Amino acid sequence: MSTKDMTKTMFAEALIKLLNHVPFKKITVTMLANHCRVPRQTFYYHFHDKYELVHWIYSSDLNKAMVENANESWSKVTYLFFQKLNEKRVFYKKVLIDSGQNSLLEHSQTYPANLFLASLSQGGQSPVLKDLQFSLNYHAYACSNMTRHWLLSEPDVTPEEQNYRTLRAMPQVLYNELNSYREKKQV
């Protein structure tokens, strides 16, 4: 892990610890820097604000599930991501309460769609068909809101069940394209 990633991870761990005692809205950059025993400018070197830190945590969790399981089926990758969200449910519940500008909800609606669009474009689907792009964006918005609902209010629903629900609701054309892309990468 690079020094830059270690510093980002240090701030992520500080945020998670502070959330045990302080509501997300009341956590400041100064509190994070003090917890890490570094100057505030160190935080600003890596992140614009605490929202960007939350986005980085979420994006890192998603990227890790995708990269570490590049040879797995699409359904396995999504299951592993839901499992990671569930493991960090306490954290995600505390940051998902906020749904305004720069919120994690807003980020989770756009980041995965952009990531998958970029992957599909690199996989020979360039340019990505407008219908496929619409399906991807539509599903990303629905999935992010339903995942938020799951994390905030359905603790008895397992990651397996949430994954099944999400994949069953995915437009078939999108599911086929994502699986096709993953199969091409494995060859």
C-alpha cells in the first residue's frame, strides 16, 4: 500500500471510530486531523471534505470487490460487495442518513454506473449503446436507493437475499452485457 493510501486509510479508520461517539453531521476535519495527530492540511491534501472521504471508503469497497474477484461471475462480485456493505453496516447506516448534496447516496448513484460504463467501453462495447447506458443508469439509481433502504431498515435481510433481489430486478440486457464482459476478461 502506498503512503498516500495509508494516509487515506488512516483518515477512514478515524472517521469510523469517531462515528461511534459523534453524529456524522458534527464530525469536522479538525476532529479527524486531531484524531490522527496530523495537521488539518494533511487531510486537505487527500480530500476536499468529509464527504469525499466517505465516497473514497465506498469506492474502495466496490473496487476491491471487483478487482479481487475479477475472474468471478457478476453475481458473485455483487454478492461480495453486499457482504462488505453488511460487514460495515454500522458505518454505512450513519453516513447514509444524510441524503443531500455530496451525500453517499448521490455518489452511489453515479460512481458504479460510471465505473461499469468505462469497463463496458473498454470491453469492445464502444461506444456503449444508449439503451444499455440508460438501463445501467436506471438500475444504478434504483439499486443505490434500495441498498440504502436495506442498510437502514432491513437488518434481517441477508447479503445473499439482497443480492438476489438486486440481480432479479436488473434489466436482462444489462445483466447479459455485464456477464459477457466479465467472461471476455477471463479469456
